[in-house]
Amino acid sequence: MNKLFFDKVIGDPLNRVDGRMKVTGAAKYSAEYQLPNLVHAVVVPSTITKGRIKSVDSKAALRSPGVLAVISHENAIKVPGNADNEHPTEPPTGGQPLRAFYNNKVYFNGQPIAIVIADTLERAQYAAGLVKFEYDQDKHVTDFELNKGKGVLPEKAKKDPKSSLADYDRGVVDAYKTAAVTVEAEYIHPTEVHNPMELQAITAYWETDDKLTVYDKVQGTKPTQQAFAKEWNLPVQNVKVISEFVGGAFGNGLHNWPHETAAIIAAKMVKRPVKLMLRREHMFYMVGYRPYTWQQIGMGASADGKITGISHIAIGQTSTYEEFTESTVQQTKMMYASPNVSTRYRILPLDVSTPIWMRGPGEATGAFALECAMDELAFALNMDPIQFRLANYTDEDPEKKLPWSTKYLKECLEVGAEKIGWSKRSMKPGGLRAGEWLVGYGMGVGTFGAHRGAAAVRGRLLANGTIIFQSAVTDIGPGTGTAMVQIASEHIGIAPDKITFQLGNSDFPQAPNQGGSATVATVGSAVVATCNAIKEKLLTMAPTAEKRFANAKMEEILFDNGQMSLLKSPSIKVSYTNILKKNSLTEIDIIQDAKPDDESNKYSKYSFSVHFVQVHVHPTTGQVKVNKVVTCADAGKIVNKKTAGNQLIGGVTGGIGMALMEDAIIDHRFGRYITKDFADYHVPVHADVPQIEVYFVDKPDYIVDPMGTKGLGEIAIIGVAPAVANAVFNATGKRIRQLPITPDKLI
Amino acid sequence: MKKKPNKNTDIIVHNDSRRDFLKQSTLLTGIALTPEIAVKAAENQWDEKLAEAIEKIPLKLEINGIQKTLSIEPRVTLLDLLREQLHLTGTKKGCDYGQCGACTVHVNGTRVLSCLTLAVMHDGEKITTIEGLANGDELHPMQAAFMKHDGFQCGYCTPGQIMSAVACIREGHANSETEIREYMSGNICRCGAYPNIVNAITEVNKGGKNI
Ligand code: FES
Ligand code: FES
């Protein structure tokens, strides 16, 4: 590896390459493309929760000025791929996905049942209110608590007992019950909604009858291209998906939703480009959410603080038409050295829309229960929570029985404890005050698989010495383009300002969804592979420009600053531009793919984080203020400390929301959300978020990928909510096991 | 459930944009036309044009230093005017309810939620959007500070944050981190770049430039 550039570029807090576009308003999101003859769409949601649509009365809407069409199941064109396409909307694991305007069935409140198209947005909005429906209403079931006994094992686990969703037993079931010290508790995680700032939007355009272009807010242009090609029975290359800028997503762009198909149907029917932007209330039921989850943990330890058994049950909400699953119990299986661990994961289908993974999916929910239970047991043992975790630290993965690829969790614990001032923490709850405020300290550990997938990247080294890379990957906010430029810079030896990384277009080479904290590892590896292929090519062509490279081998050459030189005699050098010129080439154009090798499967690969929180709790009002946060991450080599730090801060902010305010509530009489905007559904604002200190171990893990990185996005939030809950306990002596920790629960 | 037959392959019932506007008696009284004239007008499809004249209101705005003479429906919000008609999409829609700040612009130098105000209420006023903040190629100090401090991730709340941040300093509400947080709390950043935004504002405020 080229150490010269390594230090200069990777790890450098380079400003974002697309930052200027974002601060000047030039960045274009999915609803911001001006196409000729563009018309506007508004979706109409069902007002019942379950039943059938008896009739659609669109007369008034159609008479309304500027209205071009009102489309519902009654008059929608047939989507050709629907018949033979069981899973157009993967990834949820089973069942029938919801198809736009497929029939008259209503599965949940707010289901898109019609779409109104008009020449202006105002006219479409007005007319949407004029469409009337008659329904045959069935009794609905939306109350999780009343029905949690009806949770079922997911289909995937039924089919495959080795599935990670299947029941897991290590050692003796429920061994915790016979331990010297035990805790048993139930934890409730409410429904949370991703609510990215950008409302879900799509601009759909049929160039010809069999050529579709969508500007769509998604987390993967290729998976979306595949989905719509299947849905419309089109050759894949006839579908083009553009997602250059994505205004946050946090998971809700991992699934294609009915409103997208509705807009595509509309565009086909009115024969004009159609733009649809959901309204904020639609974001609560049309594009997924983090499911309501009930958990029970039993944990026991010997008197000296060795965990002897953990039992963890989780039941998560899903819809009646799709099985949504997540890894809620995963951290319990691998985090602590308990000889006996049992996990049970169930899902409960209700008359609601399908959830979708939300940042730190499952793991964040599971960590709330596990890391709170750890705190409860430490308290019962009269042990410091950090000491308790160290006493049960694992040097290999107790689930897979494999060595860790890398694990620097101890370092994270050490640094974090020092920076938050853990030594000031009182072992006794309520032991610290700052004026009238009670002060508490808490911590929580997070982990997430250090995943890497397959991807390809195109690189075009041009005659002027600049280089352009292309990948279909999206950037929902972490700064993918910036990180890729830095990785490329190091590996091709060209300064960052001469590198362009183009993304968010399905015409570019394959990349998976941006999700599961795997983008840098996956796409970055393909960037490295492409750089290596270009370097090989340069090496074979170099002798034409400089004879003394004739017998040179790759390892004898330094690629830096746009030129090759011999390591042993640096004065022997030739620039890339000269090589191209002497070979009469205008460019080198290479597409290279990269995927993880089998060797890496000999290891267990995880990223780790620890979050330390200091809270102030007002004893009279129950107000909780997060006063200070220190987060330490073991996420391998950090490509850009500025953007990575920001990603951690953002995850912690999401965790503060999860801990203290986010709560999507259904009125079960109607099966309808009563939280439907930011007045009812609170997310953290400036005043809720203090300065957040972040620290990186910054040690490479070359087993995961050639850059040595491990994922960061998920561990940023996993473990934050329990850290806050534990701090609240430390401040008040009150154990709040149902999120969010609102003042009413404390007074 | 079997799918119902497609009733309507020529789905666009309202294919002609004619609205039968003038045939409606309530409107007839309003515009004092005889039914015969109205019917004739409708038949000749004059109603669309007439309706437009009635429905639209003339409006003059100065947007980013450029005078605009417009004719718009009174129900059009300033936000939708900017985004959908003038294609100034730098101003974002995050809620349309005045709850998120993504749509913040300056009206006569003061921050305003453009989703919460009708464009016609601003006749003769000066609107500045994120597109008009920089001085040509030279970024406004707040834009530069946001880049330096990485005051964003996805970038969607960013134009609103920056417009609010500039106003926050102009109002004299940026004297401490706590004060900045308080006066910036109308601008939600779901990506959670808050501390970086506060750092950017603090730096620009300390820079003491007249912004
Ligand atoms: S869009 Fe105006 S405040 Fe949210
Ligand atoms: S940068 Fe994404 S919402 Fe603020």
C-alpha cells in the first residue's frame, strides 16, 4: 500500500466533494428535475384500516380545473409483472407485497388507493380532496399489546432452522434462572418513523412505451431498476433510475413502495412525466417504519459478575401481507461470554403497513433491551457497568466460535470512560446533583456486522490526467462520493481535486443498496480494484514512454501525484498523461468488480461502539436533558474523520430521539396514526442535542476489505438509547423500560 | 378478490381541459354573465382563459435581486411558487406545515417559512433564497462555514439551516451555543448534524463580518 498518499488522503478530513452543491441549493433531489410537460400527482390514502373499496367517485375531481386523471384500482392499467412477480418489493422476507391499485382490498389505514394527476400541484392537491370512496369495512387489529401472544416464527426460520431468525440455544435453556443474581424484565420499543427531511418523491417518465426513467428517492438505483423492470416486464436496460442526491432515508429507501408504482402507472396513462412527492403524514404509513417491538430478557450471573445465562425473547410487528424481519436478538448471541444463551424471535402480523429497516435495524431495538438488562444486572451485583462488561468480554465470537477479524471494544470502553468523566459517576442512583438537576451517567454498547458485498466501478483515466469513476451507488448522506474520491486518490496516486466520482445512476456499474453500513467496504473495494487494474495497464504501456520501466514490476513502482516512478531510483519517472500520449490513447477505460473472498469467512466480522451519556433530570418536571455524549467507535480505518465523525454524531442524535421522544401512536379504534407530523411526532431539534464528542480507534481491519474499513452508520445509533435510559436510572433510580422516556414516566 | 375489468381504457375522462366553469350558476351570478353568453363561451372553450384571468392574481416580487412579474393563483404558497413555477428548488419542502424549517427564505431580510405564507402576500417584497446568498462564485461566509464544519449530511435541510443561521446572527441571537440552539430549533436536521451547524454559526458570528 502506498504509504505516502495513505497518510495524506485517507483519514484526511477533506471537505465533501458535493458540499458546494448542497450549500448553494444546486444539488438536485428526486422532485427537482424539470421535464417538459411535467404534471403533478397527489396520492389519496384510504381512510379505513381494513376492508374493500366499494366504489370510487371521481366525478367532482375530474371536473376540477386542470385535472388530467384520477386513477384507482377501477381504471388503472394492468401492471404486467404483477401476475408472475411474487416479490417486486423485496427485501421483506415473505408474503405478498402490496401492489398499487391491484384490487379493491384495503390492508391498512393510509394505503394509497388513488392518485390524482393535474397540471399544477395546487390543482392536484385540491382535486385529491374531492375523490370520494365507499367501503365495506372489516374489523381491524392494530393493537400490538393486546395481541402479542399471537406472534409467529418467520417463514424463513420455519424453512431453514439454520436461519439467523430461527430459535437459538447455546448451552442450557433458561440457565439464568438458577444463577446467584438474576434480573428479568420486559422492554417496549414503540414504532419509530424514519422521517428523513426529504419527503419520498418520484418523477416518472416513459420515454417510449417500453422505456422508463425514474428520478426516485431510493437507496439503490440497481435494485430499483431490477424491481421496476420485473414489474413492467421490461429488459433491465430499458429502465433508468436516477438518485443523484437523496435527502436522508435511514432505511426507508431500501424497499420500493406502492406510491412509486402509482406514479409510474400514472405517467403511462397520462403519457406525460409525472411528479409525486408524498406529504409528511404519508411518511408514517406509506414508506415503512421501525416496528413496535416487545422484548423480555432474563439474565443471571455468579456473585463475582460472570454471566451464566441470557434468555431473550423479541416480538416485532409486521403487516398482514408481508413478513418483515430484523436481527433484534443478534447482539445477545455474540456480545457477552455467557455459556448459556437462548433467543426467540417472533413477528406479529397486524393490519398495518409493512415496516422497513431503520438505521441500526433490529440491533438498535435489541440493544435497548440487552444493554439495559446489563445495567440492571450490574446494579444488582453492585458492580460498575464497565467492569461488568469487561468481566464478560469475549476474545472470540461465542456464537460462531470464530476469531474476531478485529475487535477494539476495550479501547473504546477505556477512552470513553475517561472522556465522559466516568469516575465522577455515583454507584448509588440519585447521588449526584447540579443545582436542582439530578445528574446521571450511563453507557451502552453497540455492534453491527462488518458487511461487504459485491460491486463494480468504472474508471476513466483521461489524457489531461484527471480521472472519473462511476458507480450506481447512492449517497443518502454519509458522504460516499467524498470517501470514494479519497480511496481512489490513495490507490491511483492522483490528487483528490482531479478525481470525480459519479453516482446515483443505474446506467453506472453495479452497486447494492446503500444500507447495512456496507457501502465503503463494498464500493470502496471496487474502487481499489479498478485503480489496480488501471495501474496494471499503465505499467504495461509505460515502456513506450519511458524505456526504463520495461522490466519493472508492480511492487517496484510508486504511483503518486499523477506519475509512476521507480521506488529505487525515483528520478526515473513518467506521468500518466505522457503514457497515454505516447500510446496514442485519449483515455484508459476499465470496469472492474470486487467481492469478498472466502478467507474472510474464517473470521467473525463486527464493528463496535460504546456510547457514554451524561443526563440532567429535573426532579419536579421530569425533563431529561442529554448534557454530554462521548461516543467511541471501532470501525476499522477511518477514511474521512470529518464525515465519519458527523455520521456518528447523527446516529447519536437519532438515539437521543429514540430514547426521549420518538413514538408513533395509533388510535386503535380507527387503526390510524394520531402522530402524523413533526408537531405530534417529535424528533431531536438543535436544543435537544449537546456537543457530541466522537473518538475512533482508527485501526485497520484488512480482513473485511483492502482499505481496512468496517461499517459505521449503524453502530452510531445502536446502544445510544440504553445509554440514555441507564443514565436516567443512575440519576433518578427509576428504570424506564418503555421508550420513549418522557417526563410523565419520571414524575 | 378478482380484479375488476378495466372500465376505462381511455382513462382520461377529462381529456379536454375544458371545465364547464361558466355553466355553473353560482359563478354566473358572480361574474354577471347571461347564461347564453356563458354557454357560448364554454362551447368555444373560452372558459379556460377567462377562468385563468379570474383565478390568477398579478404579483411583483424581487427574487434574488431579479424583478419578477408574475400572475399566480392566490392559493400558491411562496414555497411552491419558488420550487414548482420558478424552478428555484434550493428551497426545500420538508413538511409543508411550518414545522421543519427546510423552506426558510428571507423576505425583506427576515427569515420566513415559505410553506406557511402565500406568495401573493408578498407583493413588492424582496425574497432571498439559498440560490441568491452567494456573491457570484464567492460563497457566503455561512455557506463556507457549513462546508468547513461539515454542517450537513444529506443536504436536504441545509438551505433552510443556512438561511436561518444567517438570520439568527443578524437578529443578534447567536451569542452562545445555547442561544444558537434555541433560535435554530425551528430547523430540523434529521441527519443530526446539529453540533457542526452550531460550530459553523459560532465561527461566522465570531468572525464579526457584516452578513
Ligand atoms: S416545509 Fe416549511 S417548515 Fe417544513
Ligand atoms: S443534512 Fe440531512 S436533514 Fe440535515
